[in-house]
Amino acid sequence: MLIRVDPSASTPLFQQLAASIRASAISGQLKPGQRLPAARELGESLDMNVHTVLRAYQLLRDEGLIELRRGRGAIVTDRATDYNGLSDAIASVIAEARALDVSPSTLTALIREAYQ
């Protein structure tokens, strides 16, 4: 699993971390039942405070994408597979946007507008 965070970005680190893990789960890189790295271990590898990692894990738990089990860590739930169809639809929208030469910021704005 490749996790990407940008300390210079305006988005908080815990949200970046959660988004990266969420994307890995939705894309199928993380399978249901798979254990995520311990918060302390992940924090050390990313040079990030353990509480930042725990906050990201709690956000993902609240979304139902992972379960936090005392002594066993964070486990990916079956809920991630619920998004497979959405992931395919997103890939299709992105391909269409690229074909029409729509910028990522414009596509994001269009999606936000349509979602509301």
C-alpha cells in the first residue's frame, strides 16, 4: 500500500492519510480483513505523530471502512467492496473528462455542484 501525504498542502495530514487509505481500500489494493499497519509504526514510517494516524483511523472507522480492535489493530471491512461500482464509474468520468480536456479543478467543481 502506497500512502501519499503532502505536509505543505492546506489539507490536514489526517485527512490526507485517510483519503489515501480510503482510495486503496476502494480500488481493491486493500482487501476486506486485511490489517493496516499499527498507528505507531505507520506514524514513524511517515514521520507523522501517532495521534494524527489515530485520527485518520477513527475517521475511517466512522465511515465504516475499517474496524478498530483493541490489541488487533485496524482491519479493513467489507464495506470497501460496496464502492467498486462507484470506483468504475469514477474512472469512466475521468476518462471522459480527459478526452474533453477538462481540468481536474473544473471536474471537481462540476462534481461538487452536481452532488449538492
